[in-house]
Amino acid sequence: MEHLRKYPHSLLVKFLGVHRIKTPHRRKKYFIVMQSVFYPDDRINARYDIKGCEVSRWTEPAPEGSQIIVVLKDLNFEGQYITLDQQRPWLLRQVEIDTHFLRRLNVLDYSLLLAHQPLHHDERHQSLSFATLIMRTKKSVTRSSSPVHAGAAAVPGEVPEDDATLLLSETDRGCLKPQAGDASSGSALQMFPKHAGPGSAATDLPDFRAQNRRLLPNLKNPLHVIDGPEQRYFIGIIDIFTVYSFKKRLEHLWKRLRYPGQSFSTVSPQTYCLRLCQWVQDHTK
């Protein structure tokens, strides 16, 4: 919980509940409910489960035209890239933060869940607008949708619902001063100079990357939807409960003998963390 408070846009999947079902004369059943990474999924055309290794990391794709949903793996993704442009530094940094957190907890074998869909023509133009960036972020990251709650200390990424101007640092405010008469209008879109449109230098906010601020869809949820120039990506880290126990250490030794010279999932948390970070580094641009 402290990690999510500090990084409210962590890629770690959110768990919503732990439940138990008791049926007479039968064993109790336990299950968890977690937030879906792939939502809304209306136009998603590919899904991947990435671990950063190669052993058993190929899945046979569904036949063309099939309605069956198949989650592909690392080897299926080879030759492709997650193209983010300005958002790439944020993703690299957040993956590093989250995987190092899991390493400290002695956790391994987690997956980077990834999906993508093509952007519509109007969404491509919208994703380049600085004013739209501020408005969409403000609408998406509210008190009701972020792990940050009222009264909590300010943390990187927190966006108070009633003040879009807090998205800007003191330096940014100096560069983006309101035009005359803007204060009475209440429109955040009028806070920015007329030249802050598509392709302008104002679209590249230094503190946007440094403080993990997210460009989210115009939906009230904290899901990790990242718009690149051509594609919309859905990204999250799942399966975070496997610790590097004595049993896993034995499994690691056996796999070293079974798969010499190949990379596999059961490695030390430090190796697992660095390897996944390297995979993201190599497969993004």
C-alpha cells in the first residue's frame, strides 16, 4: 500500500478483494478479484504475457479470423516494438521502480501484460495536444479513481480534482501563464498559450516524465493505457505472489542443467528484475 501511495500510477495490478466460498460437505474455495489490465477491450487486436526469457515462451497464435482470444508470449513478440515516443522514458522508469520493489520483496516469475490496438485518426491528433493531455489526465486521475485519498500527503502523480494547474511545476507555470480574462472562465484549456498545440515544444513536459504523470484515456479509471503515435497500449504487471523459496532455488538449479545456455523464468529476483527491465529497454522506442 505504501508503494501505491508513493507511485499512484504503478504498473502493479490492483487487487480488489480476497474471498472465500463455503459449501456444505465440500472444501472451502478461495479466490481473488483483480482489476483487468485489458479494459476496455473492444478494439484490442493482440495480447502478450512477457517474462523476458525464452524457454516455453511461444504460444501458437489463433487461426486468422478466429474469435478465440490467445495471449501470446515473448517469442511471439520478437521483431516488434512498443512505440511510445515521448512516453517511453516514463514507462522505462516506472517498470524499473516496480520491478526493483518486487526484487526487495524477493518476488520473481511475474509478467508484464501487454496489449495494443490501433488509434483512430482523431485520437492520433488528440494524443499530441498539450492542452488535451492536461484535460484528459485531470479527468482520469481523480480522488475516486486513484489510490491517493483526501488528506494524504502530496506524492508524484497526484492530480487534485479541482485544480488542473497543479499538473504544472513552478517552472511550467512561469512558461505557461494564463491569458487575460482566463481566471474567470474556469476553462483549463485556456490556461495555455495559443502556440501550445500539436508539434510544439510545450508538449514535452520534463516533470511529466520525472513525476510519473500519465496520459490516460477519457475514462474514469486508473488503468495503464498509454498512447503512442499509432497504437494504444495496455500495460500492467501481474502474478506478483511467487517468492524465491527453497523450492524455487532447486527448480533454478534443475533448469540450469535442463536448459544450458537458454534463459528461463526461475532465476533469482535480482536477475529477474534486471532482465525484464532490459527487455522493456530493448523492445521500446
